[in-house]
Amino acid sequence: MLARLLQRFLLALALAGAGLAVLWHGATGDVMLGALLMPWLAVVLATSYSMLKSRAHDAPAAQFYRAWWGETVATFRAFVLRQPWAEAPPAVLPATGGTPQVPVLLVHGYVCNHRLWDDLTPRLREAGHDVLAINLEPLFVSIDHYAAHIETSVQQLLQHSGQTRVALVGHSMGGLAIRAWMRQHGSDRVARILTLGTPHAGTKAAKKNATPNGRQMLWDSAWLQGLAESESPERRALLRIALTPQDNIVFPQRAQTLPGITPTLFEGLGHVQMCSAPEVIDWVSRELQHLNAPT
């Protein structure tokens, strides 16, 4: 579903760019260049707006501008080069090397799909993990709605691997979807949960979002409070939280943690960039080492 929407959006951008080129000059080369450049320009403008809107008053300039550029490139790769061309829902991808490790379920965030994990998936497979990256659909429903899909995917992953526990990695809203799944299905099969840029406290970027899941991610929303109140200290001990002080979508950035958890900070990264940054991928790999579940 998302892939089709993005394809249509890119087509509209390309046609707009070609139309502007016709009005400006009309040469064939200019029309083609306009069609190609418009998606890049749209990403630059959208990223610039979100970076400026979310910037903390005490943010170091060097880290801020590093994140700005990195997020622009990562967003272009994700939303122009990868996610629009996602194929059918993926199957479990078996490990390609290393000692067999706990299987990993990858859960993307709001308005994304499984292609968001293209950089992390091969690293996990090489380290010995079976990997399943799912698509959360429909796009605009309650986050609780995704718990059934996560449950089915956990069962599929465990059956494929022959193990009894699974690790789950969630980006942005995906981390909340994992916690909502735990609220409904418990944590007995969980070896570890990692969240990247997840709005555990809600984000002020969602003020005008009218979708059910968008409203749930509002800063200090009643849904988030209820989710936190449902979690025991033992369940929360399974979580590890990574965030970036330059997050351009989830802010206030340093507030995005939970009681009893000290987050790992990654300076100079943007929100989407967290899924592809080498330092974050290294952190995920280290956190998932030595969690081999008994078979």
C-alpha cells in the first residue's frame, strides 16, 4: 500500500518538475532534469523544515548540520530509492553466517515499510540471526491494531528458527507497536527489545496529525500514559532505548525514554538516519549478541 502511494507521489513530483521546466525553457534536457530534480528538492525542503522546527536551543551547530545533511540523504534513499519499490510482503530471511543467534523481528515506523531496514538486515544475517522485516498496514489505524500482525510474525519467526525467544527492533512508532504487542501477548518469548528514535513520551511534531496512530503519538498522550502504566519493571528491563538529540521528527528528543532506562545517545544523526547509520547498526548488533534462546 505505502509503495503504491509513494510511487504516485513521486510521479506527481516528476510531472511538476517537468512542467516547471517547460514553462522555464522547454528544452528536452531541461524537462528531464526538472523531473529528476524535483523529488530531491522536495526531500531537501521537507527535511530542512523538520530540522529547523525540532532544533533544541542548545544544540551544537556542528552536530546539527551533520544531522541535517545525513537525514536529507537518508530520507531520499528511504522514500525515493527504496520504499516506493518494495515488493510483496517479505518472508523470513535465514542467517547467512556466524553462530546461530536469536531470531530478530524488525518493525518499522509511521508511513514506512520493510525497505527501511535494508542496511541493518544483511548485518544481522551475517551475524547468525534469522530476520523478518514486516509491513505495518493499514497505515492509519490504532497502534494496538498492529499487535495481531506482530504476534503472527513472532510465531512465524520462531517456527522457522526452531527457537523459543525472539528479539524485536522497532524504529519510531514501531517501538510503540512492539510495546502494545507485549501488553496484549506478554513477554515470555522476548529475549530483547531495541527501540530507535521511538516517541516513548510522544512528539510535539504530531500536533496536527488527525490519524488514530498519529494522535496516540502526541506529546504526553493518554494512550502513551496507559501503555507505560501497563508495564512492570521486569518487562521494562527487556528494553534498550537509542535516541538522537538531533531527531527531527521525535522531540523533545532527550525526553524519549522510560523510567529505569538510561538511553544510548547518538549525536549528529537524524530520525530516519538511525536505521542506516553504521554506529547504530553496530550498537544493535552488540545488543543482540549472546542472546541465544534455548531450542
